[in-house]
Amino acid sequence: MTKRRRSWSVAEAKAHLSDVIERARSEGPQEIARRGRRAAVVVSAEEWDRKVRRKGSLVDFLAASPLRGSSLQIKRLKDRPRKVDL
């Protein structure tokens, strides 16, 4: 069994872009390095969609807060806005 490549130089990634994309789809994220340092990561569209999908609304987030029902009192400051010279 051979170990699959997960890191590519920029030149290798350019020359083998189809392979980079296919391996991102079948094996997971593929790193691209520039001058020996990690510069980018190629992921499948499905994985990207999973990462950026919203996980509920702001209302759901606030309703699940551990501070809900804690009787925490927040008071608004009555200070005047500071003067700014433009």
C-alpha cells in the first residue's frame, strides 16, 4: 500500500491540478506549499459546504446561552459620545 500525497509544491499543484482536486475529493484536504511553507489548502466543494453551513440562527444561539436565566443585569452607560476632530 502506498502513502498518498497530501502536500504539493506550487509547481507540482499547477502541473497536476486535476490530481490535486480528485485527491481533495477522495482523500481529504491537500496542502500547497510555497517556498517550503504551507500557503493554501484545497478541499472538496462538499467539505467546504459543510464547514461554512450556518448552524442555527442568532435566536437559537442566544437561547442556548449558559447565561440565560442567570439574572445577569446589564446596564447601558449614560456617557456622552466623545468629541472627534476630523
